[in-house]
Amino acid sequence: HSFCYRFFIDDLPVIFPYPKIYPEQYSYMCDIKRSLDVGGNCILEMPSGTGKTVSLLSITVAYQMFYPEHRKIIYCSRTMSEIEKALIELHKLMEFRSKELGYVEDFRGLGLTSRKNLCLHPSVGKERKGIVVDEKCRRLTNGELKQRVESGEADIEDLCSFHEKLYEKDPTNLIPPGVYSFEQLLKYCKDEGTCPYFTIR
């Protein structure tokens, strides 16, 4: 017995992670599909608590996976906690898709937030003001400083080791496929010794 609801919108196969879908959700998804097809902008409205996030994620992930030329979705929200909720919802959706399809898709779901929220540097990360973190981070990661280190004018300790570690990794695979909450991202990068902020960028 499947706990998902599978259906088509035109030729697009959609996996919805609940056994039923409300007419408003289906209509919302059809409108998103039409907008994605024409590549324009649209403004859609649904009342709070009607399953907007899961509907939006279900249709856009389906679209991304079915049409390989559409490989990036950018989901914007006002606060970090709203992005975190969307990532948790996305993680559940991708688990449902894997169970339903019988394989794990090559997919990354990552949340971008400020340096202040993602910095692992022992002294810079302790700063409370975002503007100070940004300034100190730029100082420790800029190309000019790297050139000075390479020419012997500056010490390698002046560079951020978390940022430098990224140069040792495959730039197309800085983090394995999967959906990462901010907490999971920080844990992965801490274990790897890499910078979460630049990994996501």
C-alpha cells in the first residue's frame, strides 16, 4: 500500500507524499507547471495551512527531475527558520520519492544563509554582528592574501583553513547528494573541515 499519491499533470509524473490531494493543491500545482513551461513569472495565492510548501516542492522537484535541462530550483523565504522548515519538508518528500521509485535520485537540497549563521572559524564565528563576520571572513579568504602567502609575504595561518580545504576537493562534488538542514550541513562541514558558507555558494 502506497502512502503517496501519484498522478500526471500533462506529461509530467508527480509524486505527492500524502495519500490524498486537495483540489486547491492540485490547481496550484497546475498553475506552477504552466508557469514553468512558459518560463515567465506568476503570483499565486493560497490561504495559510493549505499545504502550499509541500505542493510547491512536489511539483518543482517533479519538474526538475523529469526535464533534465531544468536542474536548479531556488526557493526564497524571509527567515532562516522558514527555509529550515522547507528543507525538512523537502527531505521528507525526497524520502517518499525514493521509496516510491525504488532508487535514490541524484539530488541536492541546500539552504543558503549568511556567513554569520554558517561560519566555523574559531574566532570569526564567535562575532555577533553579521557585518563584522562578513568583513573578517573576506579578509581571511581573499585572493590577494592567498597570493601573499604563496609569495612568502604572509603566513598560511592568516588564511581560513575551512575555506582553503575546499580547494582540495572536487569542485563539482563539495557535498554528497542529499537534502541537508542547516544543522546537518554544519555537522558535515565540521567533520570534513570545510566551510559551509562557500560549500553552499
